[in-house]
Amino acid sequence: MTTPFKELAGSPRESFGPDGMEAERRLICAWDDRRALVEEILGDGYEFGGQNPVAYPGVSSVVAVRVRVEPLTDDLVKQDLAELTDGPNAYQGFARLTVNYELLTAADRADLPEIEPQTFLTYRMDRGTETVTFGGDALYWPGNPEATFPSAAEGRLLLPVTIHRLTWHRAVNPPWSAIRVSSGTFNDAPFLGAAEGTLLFDGAAAERVFLRISDLDTPEFSWRIEYFFREKPLTTQATQPLFATSDFSKLLKFES
């Protein structure tokens, strides 16, 4: 760090929970140095070649994600502010910076696919079902073999399906074309431990996420993309495949 700072008493605060380690540090620096220190803490961007946000001491995977700045004391410099575009207030002494750290990478399954640098994946598995309807004369009630059903009756059989949810964090330039092409296709190679042709891509949900303010003036954003896959879904016995195959690895590469 090139900007002088001190850490306040009572700092840091650390917490450990389902999302891993989080931490908070409270620092002080000269009021006029506050923005320079913020830029050093958050880094100069997540693009290739950019400086990463600063890591928490001793834990390289826990990094600074946000900084709150406020005056340490009310030692206001008197000035006349005629318009709301004037200012903001200036102070003679110090700024207090509250730095929040979060886990950048998660300890997920070992067979996650490769991704772009300075991004990370989190994984979740859910239970899903698919429904098949049968006529009454094809129904059987386990545990009550004497039960019979009218042939005109209908019963629904629930088939369990494994739902894989893969979330890609800090995707600066999402692969919109690959998402469009791959939606509704099976994997053409093993993916998430599923053999070729057994994992159906159900689509994606994308949300824009704030990263930082570049040069302390222009906001920068990335995307958090959640991908949904169904393993061994129910299909028809058609002579021609109903679903094409595609390369799912392209879902984790930036759009060229």
C-alpha cells in the first residue's frame, strides 16, 4: 500500500458461516487521501491485467468487496456551498474507512469446469420431478395390492430428476451467443460428472452486479449468471433425437 493508513482499535471483526469467512476492518487515513486508499483496496478493475482487490491478511481467497467512507470526527472545514453540485464537505483530519471482505472462491466439487481468470463458480444440487400420466388399469398401489382403479381414472407418476445449478460470478463479458445456442441441448462431452448426452441445459438467469467505480468516476459492472441443468430427463422414444448437443464449456468463456 502506498497511501498511509492506520487500523482502529476494535478492528477487525471476523465471521464464519455457511457462505464461508467474512470480515470487516476499520481504517483511518487523511481525508484528502481517502479515494486513493479506496482505489488501492478495491483494485483497479477485474479486466485482464487489472490489479485485484486486496486480500484479507493471511487469507488470500477472502478479498475486499466494498468500502464505506465517513469522517472520523466533525472537524468540518468551513465553506460556502451555493449549489448541490458544490462540495462535498471537507474535513481537517481523518477519514474512517469500513472495509468489508468476502470469500472470493468457494470450496465446491472438484470437477467444476475451467473458467475465465478472476471469476469463480459456486454449485448447488436440487431435487426435481417430472410427471407421467397413466390410465387407471395401469396403476398399482404398493402396500395395498387389493386396491383397483377404474380404467377411465388417471394417476400421475412422479419421476425424480437431479437439477444442477451452476453460478458464474463476476462475468465481465457474458457468452450471450453460447447461452442462446446451447439452451435446450444435451452436453456433447462429460460435464459436471454427467456422461455425454445425459445433461439437458434448461437455460440461464442473469443479474448485473456492481463491481467498483473506475477512476472514482465511472461505475463498472459484471454479471452473475446462474445455469440450470437436468440430468437424465425424461424423453420420447423417437427415431430422430429431439434435442441437439452442444459444447457446454462455451457457457463459461467470455464472448469474443
